[in-house]
Amino acid sequence: MRSLDFSRCALTSCVATAMLAGCGGSQPPIGAAAAMPQTSGIATHADRGKSWMLEEATSEDLIYATGGCGYTCVLSYPNGKLVGTLAATGVGLCSDEQGNVFFPDGSTVTEYAHGGTNPIATLYLPGSEAHNCSVDPVTNNLAVPFGSSGSNVAIFPNETGTPTLFDSPVGPLYCGYDGSGNLFVDGEANNNYAIAELPYGGTLFSQLSIEQSVGQPGQLQWDGSYITYEAVNYGAVKISRLSISGSEATIAGTTKLETLNRGAQESVIFSGKVIVPHPLRSGRSNVISLFKYPKGGKPFQTIRRIGDFKKRAISFYGLTVSIAPSR
């Protein structure tokens, strides 16, 4: 997976729960085309549970954040204005270079066009517990880890058709492509934190050795130079930049995010920033924090108000950034 900061490539979202997940892809459009924007007003209570989008959304970069606004809040980037809601759910969202957004949920992956309100495709997995995905910047393949008694990683060629299935030696929680099309998954193996790699064009995953100081497995994503490994511990976030050499992954550097005692889920590296959603915790909610990357530290911007939704009605647990196709 590659950060959109560097070449407008796909962003990956991470899993918010310690459940087995898989890498999956999308099919050719099999549903209705994305609906045209339906309103130019601010969200009201009548909009709860319905999909709508302001006209401006199609030409703006957007944050899709699940866990609020009925199911998913759509915010303009970078100012955080609520520009739409989707009656779609998922945990680890991801997007591709065209701005299409993928919602892995259980045994399906639902695709929406940038700024669209109706699904344009639904993909099916031979298993369950799909909560994370990543798009290959080289081939446009879509990967999603999933729970299964057999194969546990599915890859849909060019986001279409029937997935090719792979067995990972690591119980996969999160997945991410680097800039060369190598796919990484992390999780646990033999009661240790673990990471495995499927080389570009390869057919087998191989487990890599990794320092246990990386922490509990979290989101994997490409920052333009390194595959990054996120670990969340009591709301604090550490992002390790990994150098891969042969069968070894070593820590080349770390970024620490001070989340001010808020819970933290996934992060997205985008345009020299790290964007972090926060769940409802200790009365703190309705917040998305932005940090400088790779500097980290305290957030330099916080998105606090989401339309007219009440703070305790929102508990974010996943997000992705979708680039406007016209940009």
C-alpha cells in the first residue's frame, strides 16, 4: 500500500478489533451507478441512517469515517466539514487511485465511487470476519484478510472477479501493499507478534523475523519510503518504519502520536500527516486528530464537530481518505 501523499495511490485502513481478517478485492460494477448529489444543506436529524452527499463532495478530497452519522460520516479534507453520510459499514476501509472506497464487512466488500451514495459493486469472500483491505498501486489488485479454517487472504485481480486465495503463516489482522506491489500482513504466530510478505508476482507468503518491540499488530501502510507498522497501547500510537531485507524486518525509525488519553484505532498517512479516528471513551468522542508525519507528537488539528450530530452518538473506529478523481 502506498500513501496518497506521494502518488495519489490507494490508502489502507486498519482493523479496529483483534479479529482475523483478510485481503479482498472488488468486482466490476454490478450495482447501480453512484447517485448524483441529493442535497446542498447541512445534515439534520431526518438524515439519520440515510445516504446523502453535497454536490461539492465529488470535487473534494474526502475522509470516510465509520462509526457515526448512522453508519459512515463523509467529511471534506482538510477542514472536516460534513458533506455526506453513507448507510454503509465496515472497519478497515481503503480506497484506490480513482477515489473508489471499499467497505469490508463480514463476508463481503462493498465498493462506492468517490462522493457516490449507492454501491457500484459487491464482492464476496469464502469466509467471514473481513475487516481490512489494501489496494496494490502497481496492479490495482484488492487484498482483504478474512477468517477461515483454510486460506485466510484473498486477492481480487484488478478489483474484479473471483479472488485468488492464499495461506498466510501469520494469523492476519491487517494488510498493506508497499510501493512495489509486495503485500504484507501482520498478526500473531506462535504467541509472538508476526509479519509475513507475499512478494510481487509471488504465490507463497513467507514469515519475516521482526523485533517484538514493534508492539501489538496494527495497521500496515506505505509512507513512500517504508512499510509502516502501527501499534496502539492504551490509546497511545506508535508507528514503526520497517526496513525489509531478505527474511528480516528491522525498525528504521518510529513516530509516536500523543492521543491525549483518547482511544485510538487506525491511522492513515496522507499528505505529510497522520489522521487518527477516536472511539467513544471516557466521555471523549466525535473527534478525528491530525498529526504531522513523521514528526508525530501532539495533534496540530482536531475535527470536533460533525454536522449537528451529538458527540456521544459517534464513536469512530475506521477511516480512509479518498482523492477526488478530478484532481
